Amino acid sequence: MVSTETSHPIDTSGIATASSTTLTRRPGRWIDGFDPENTDFWESEGRSIARRNLGWSIFAEFLGFIVWQLWSIVVVMLPAAGFAFTSAETFWLISLPSLVGATLRFPYTFMVPKFGGRNWTIVSAALLLIPAILLSFAVGNPETPFWAMLAIAALAGFGGGNFASSMANITYFFPQKEKGWALGLNAAGGNLGTSVAQFVVPIVVTAVAGVTLLPLAGWIWVPLILIAIWGAWRYMDNLSSAKADFAGSAAALREPHLWLLALLYIGTFGSFIGFASVFPKLIADQFPEFSAIQIGAAGVSLAFLGALVGSLFRPLGGRLSDRFGGARVTIGAFAVMAAGAFGIIGVLALNEFSLFLACFLVLFAATGIGNGATYRMIPSVFLARAAATGMTDVGATQRKAAAALGLISAIGAYGGFVIPQVLNASQQASGGYQPAFVGFGIAYLLLLTLTVVMYVVPRASLAQRQV
């Protein structure tokens, strides 16, 4: 057992003039006394520990998003592998992982305090092996029944749950002043997994001329998952200071603004993950000649650009919110998203792929900005609510806001199920996707109006503050 002594800065408030913290390491890579708010400890030792854990957390979450969104690109390659599923069936294969992943985010949030961040990262990464390996076997046999494919797609939801536990774990490692930066990197690293899966899989499975090796879509990630398991075991830590805040979660659930913010997050993040998952199928349905562009022997799908753009624009949403306010930036994002949705309706009538791609990339960029802006609004809203209700317990307000961040991220992920199913219903009812995009555009305008009314117009319930 190794201990190091660090001291807190002197406090002149009269509560404490000096204190020290003992950092104790126990077997199983448990750490007691980790205090990122202690400046001396943070500068001397805490930052290096936190960044090491952050790096492996990003890698594990990145692989989680890859597995979560594998079916989004695999479904468009099933016909070439001998499968003959209907369009409605493929929409279920695309959307079910999002439904399961969103649901798993609720229990995953509490796994880090119960088992330890390092331990749960090992377990959650190991669980990714199940859907990846089963997918490889299933797509290698055209006789695999739809129900079995659907069950395996549901297991891919393990990857969606990883986001909640990964974000919860990293929260405990960083001081308040650096949480935004760390959580932003963690989230962006995960989101990029969708884009990487959609870019890499078509190239790998078509690398041999004239042969589609679809089972490689799952197998190629197995070595990386094993590295993530090893890295978490070897380099990550468990913090005994990570405690489950059930009281904070219960208080957050009783807050009406949590549900309003969750609705906004369904509109932003839900749209991002929903459109990212269906983009390969939409291209294959509307512009089959552009579904895979041949570069040598390999086929490249341009669908990866959507998730890439959305992921890269997310940090910009946070930065703009710091300057102009989260509500104003969210309003702008919804306005652009509505314009993009209505623009896609006209582009589908023109049957012009370049315009179709451009409209979608604008839509993806707006969802990315909206993700960052809406997420930035959450702590601001809870601080305003505390001011309006006279709550002076800063710690309680922060715990309530932190719980809300996890809950809202889980609820927002259900958009990944809603978007594909709305498109499915539109195609079944009308034979096309235009009615769905009319609905999306109207929904974004309604969410824009909600944001203006609730978070821009001064209200007594928010202490007359603009968020």
C-alpha cells in the first residue's frame, strides 16, 4: 500500500485554514482520497491519473459506439450476402440497438459507484464481444432467421449503454473547472465511433475483389475490444469517492425542466444518432449508385460523413453557448435543422445526390451544434431554478444537475429508435420519405418555439434569467 500526502490551499473563510488528504492505493487499483478540487494534489499527481483514465475511457466508449451502430452499415450489405429482408425488417435491425442502448443507460449510470470505474469499464467492454462475435456468425449464413438477427441487433445495445457509465466515471476524476473539457472529449470520442464504423466496414468487407466478406464486420473489432479490456485492467483506476447519488436522481426526476430539456435533447442528440443510423439505408434506397463508391477493389460509403460532421460540430455548440448562451444557440440549431429537413423534401423530388448529401450534412452539423448547446443548458437551468426557489445548498444543486445530465442523455438516446421508425412508417404508408421529413421539420420548429418561450423569455421560475 502506497500513500502520498497533499494539502489543500489555505481557506480564509474561518471554516478551515489547512487540511491534508491521504491518497491511498489498495489492491484492485482502488484509490482512496482522490480530490481533484485540491489544487496542489491536482497539479502534482491528480491530472496525470485523470488523463490516463480519460484516454482509456474514450477508447472503450469509442468501441462501444462502433458496436452500437454496426447494424446501421451492415443492413445495407445484407442483400449482397444473400439475405432477403423487407425494408421494414431492416429498419427494425437499425433501430432496435438504439432502443436497447437508451434503456441500458439508466442502470449503467449507477454501475460505476457500485463496482468501480475500472472494473465496470472491463465488464462493459467485455460485453461488446458478444454482439460483435454473434453478428459475425449470423451474417455469414444467409439462412439465419430474422428473429435471430433481431436478437443479436438488440445485444448491440450494450455499446449504447457504455456512454452513460463512461461519462459518469470521468466526472469523478476532474475538477469542476475542467469537467466540461473532459466530458466533451469523452463524448466526441464516442460519437466518432459511428462514423468510423460506417467508413471502415465497407472497405474491409469488400477488400477482396468480387467477394463480400461480411463476417469481418464484427471480427475486425474483436482485437481492439480485447486491447480495451486489457488497457482498462492495466491502467485505469477505481475511485472510492465515486458514490451513487440516488437522492440527486430522484430530485432531478421531480423537476419539470428535466423533462423539457430531455425533449430538446431528443430533438438534437436523438436526431443525430437516429439520422446517423439510417443514413446508409437512405442513400441505398434513394441513390443506390452512390451507396458504395469503388476505390480499387474496396467500396466506400459516403454515409460516414454524416456522423463525422455531427461529431466534429458538437464541441462548437458548447463553445458558442459559452459566448451567446445555450438557449440562443439551441434555437439557431433547430432553425437550421428545420431548414435542412424541409430542404431534403425538395431534394428528393429533384433526385440530385449532391444536393441530398449537402442538405444532410447541414442537418448533421446543426444536430452536432444542438447537442453541445442543449447539454450546456442543463446546469444553467438547474442553477437558475435554485435561484428562483431560494435553494442555497450549492452542492445539492450540483448533484441534482449532474444527475439530470445522465438522465437526459439516456432519454435523448431514444431518438435513435424514433427517427428510423418514423421513416419506416412513412415509407410503408406513402412509399416515400417525404412525409417523415415534413414531420421532422415541424417538430424542430415546435422545439424552437418551446426553447424561446421557456428559456429566452424571462420567467419567474428561472429567476428572470436567460439560459
